[in-house]
Amino acid sequence: MPVSAPVRAYYAARIFALSTRTSVPPNFRPLEAPVSGKSSVEGCAGGGKNILEVSVRLVGGRLDDVRASCGLCNPAMYVAADLVCDGARGRTADDVLALDVLAPASLDPFFAALAAAGGGGGRPDDAREKLQYALLALKQGVRVGRGEPVPRPPTVPPPRDVDDDAG
């Protein structure tokens, strides 16, 4: 699937433009200690190269900080990880764990943030798939941070070459 226009625009402005030989975008910098929980997912339905690691710091039941590390990730995974880090920071752990990663409504705030950041509107499916994987990693990291068992994750459907809001 080609990279959607909203993902391409966000990636160019918020990831690529801030990446240099000596610097990375803020959400991809290491999380300073103490790290409460860490999790990783292989973020391509049907296998693939995206390996996303999410680190969380919980303070008083809230996500004080969230950071990501992407290995061999494509632009959609970088964008999803960046959006999820920004969207999760400050939320309660209970709120994060209550998210149903497969429910479209759970993705609404992230698609709104993608549009607000100049990525354009709509719900491009390449972003949908990666947002679901990033949310799974976030939820797993929160569970690890709380000392809870990590359940088997649901199956994330592969991306389709569509924008669910395009008429």
C-alpha cells in the first residue's frame, strides 16, 4: 500500500524535518529513568519490518511520559507512534486500558490530531493500522508498568488502499 497523503505530510513536517545525524524528534528520544513499563509490537499485519517499542512512565496512575523507538519502521508507523505518544501523555492508565484498539471511535482523537497537524483530513487506512499497533504497544506497556499480565492482543486487520472518510 502506498503512503497516504496525510501520513506523508505529517511525516515530512514532524518526523523527517526534525531528524538529523545528531537529533531525533522528541517522542523518539529515550525516556529518562525511571521507566515504569516497556512493550514492543511487530507492527505489520501479516508480518513485516515495523518493530515499535513503547516506554511509559506512570506517576500517580497517570502517564507522565511516553516515548517510542521504531526499528525499520515505515512513515505510517512513525506517524502513529508520534500521535499516540502525544495523545497518551497525561491520561490515566485506566483510560488507556479502556481503549478498544479495534473500535473506530478509539482512533478519533488521533485522526483529529493528524488533521490538525496539517496532515489533512480523513481516516487513511495506513494510519489506522499503525495507530492500532501503537495503541496495543501502549496498553501493553501500561500493563507491564502496573505489574499486570499482558493478554494476547487482538488481530489487527491489514491496511486497505482506502480512506474510510472519503466518499
